[in-house]
Amino acid sequence: MKIGVVGGGAIGLLLAGLLTEQSHDVTLYVRNEVQKNQINQKGIICLPEENTYNPRALLIDELEQEELIFICVKQYDVEKLLPKLEHSCSTLVFLQNGMSHIDALDHFDYSNTIIIGTCEHAARKVNATTVRYTGEGKLNLALFKGDQKDFEHLNNHVSDNKFPIVLTGNWRHMLHNKLIINSVINPITAVFQVKNGALLSNPHLLYLAQSLCKEVANELKLNEQEQWERIRGIIEKTTENDSSMKTDIENNRKTEIDGILGYLLQHSDNPKPLINNYYHAIKALEMEGV
Ligand SMILES: NC(=O)C1=CN([C@@H]2O[C@H](COP(=O)(O)OP(=O)(O)OC[C@H]3O[C@@H](n4cnc5c(N)ncnc54)[C@H](OP(=O)(O)O)[C@@H]3O)[C@@H](O)[C@H]2O)C=CC1
Ligand SMILES: CC(C)(CO)C(=O)C(=O)O
């Protein structure tokens, strides 16, 4: 299948590599010439196995017709990217954490199929051509708008043992289930600069995590106990991981807090003291880093 991947960051490099391995005709779209040239010369190196993959790299402004495009930019970059995609006839798959890209997609006048996904793979970008695959996972996808047949086609032609895709029926439910995980683990680990596992091993952080989980579950009308069990499971699986928000703060980068807790604040009429405090704590850390 002719597949585009937009964004030469952690997830974009990883997916471009994995899809190339599955023998798809892959083009990775990046936004700077240096990265484009380096990928075309050296390929993508995927650690820890040091596998090298050779998809083609082009600039986003050189976008060609693709059957399918995976969008792997951070959610705060989605809105600016949309005008570059509006003349494409591809099925678009958006793989962002958080939910504020949904507001942008609601206003996106696009006549082809749009799919929303959550990504359970974990990866960190090492440099322009190298990615470290830190956790094997799967993609959960749900139809946002368009043709059910495109959705099934993607499942039949792209999903594979080495690239598992799970189709779900309700995109909002799927995103809420991921949003609550990122709402609890990411801000607390970023504020306290601890690995995910500290949210279980430190009783005070455990208290904070459970309290935040309760508030977010109430807001999303999810069962608090069930959600805490899910979150606990993810923390146990990622004990030694640094959350993406912790890493962003450490490296003085913008975080995705606006699309995570910011989204919850924006769409709620009720007072949400913990969500509000963690939102402002992360914004304060972002400002201190700039
Ligand atoms: N990394 C992970 O393990 C996981 C990430 N996710 C989610 O996936 C999404 C992507 O994350 P991640 O890969 O880690 O983020 P990165 O910051 O590593 O990568 C994002 C990439 O998008 C590129 N980009 C931004 N705008 C454009 C554009 N207009 N055209 C082309 N490229 C563009 C950036 O380019 P440049 O380098 O030039 O700035 C950057 O390379 C996020 O929403 C994240 O929450 C979900 C699950 C796990
Ligand atoms: C699940 C979790 C919290 C794992 O670290 C994650 O998705 C992130 O770091 O953004």
C-alpha cells in the first residue's frame, strides 16, 4: 500500500520504519531539508536492535497522493498542518495524545475519510534519523468521519502481527480511555520529575494520582475504580519509563497539557481544583523553561 507518515519525530520515525518492514511503499514527510536528506542517505535506525529501514523522505510541502496518511505530529501542531492536507485524497489517520485536535478536525472541511487513533507503542527520538523503540504496542483506531469501507480496508491491508491494529466503534470513548491515563500519569510525573513507577511506590504520589484519577473520571463520566485499575496496570508496565510530559519539561519543550488537562477545563462547567492546579503547574514549568 502507498502510505505517507507525517512528522519525523519519535512515532513518525517508528511507524515509517515498521511500515517499511511490512513492505509498504512508505514516504515520511518532514518539515526540514536537513532531516529529509539525512533520512534519504542513511535511512531510519531503530534501536535497540539497530534495524535500518529505507523509506523515502520528502518535505511536507512536497506531499504526493497517498492511499493512507498517518499523522504523527504533536496535537498542538495539527491545526497548522491541516491546510497542507486539504487537497489530498487520502484516508487520514490522526494519532495524537489528548483531545484538542478533535476541535480542529470538527472544523476541517475534508471530503475523504478521517480516522482517529491512539498509539500504544512507545518511542523516543534519538536524533534526526534514529528512534529508540521503548515499548511494543498496537494502534487503536476508530472512524471519525467518512467511509466505513476505507476503515475496513486499512484493517485488512495494514494490520499484521508485527503491526497490530484494533478497530473500535466509538472514537470518543477510545480517546477518553487514553485521556484519563495521560491526565493522571503525565502531569504528576512532570511536576515531580519522577519515573512513572513512583506514582505507586511513593504513598504521597499514589494519593495524588488516585485523587486526580477520581476528578478526571467524574468529569469524563467513567468508573473511577475501573479507571484506576487500568492506570495502575499502565504504571506497572511502564515503571522505569519517563512520561512524555516529564521529558518535555526536562528538555524545555512545549508539552501537550493544553490538549490534555486544558481540554478538560475548557469543556467543563464544574470546578475542577486538581485538574486546574496541575494545568497551571505545568504551564508554569513550561514558562520557566523558555
Ligand atoms: N512518543 C511516544 O511514545 C508516544 C507519542 N504519542 C503521541 O504521538 C504524537 C507524536 O508524538 P512524538 O512522535 O513523540 O512527538 P515528536 O515531538 O517526537 O515528533 C513530532 C514531529 O512532528 C513534526 N512536525 C510538526 N509539524 C509538522 C509539519 N507541519 N510537517 C511535518 N512534520 C511536522 C516535528 O518536526 P520537527 O522535528 O521539525 O519539530 C516532530 O519531528 C503526540 O501527540 C504524542 O502524544 C502517543 C503515544 C506514545
Ligand atoms: C502512558 C504514558 C504515560 C507512558 O509513559 C504515555 O503515554 C506518555 O508518556 O505520554
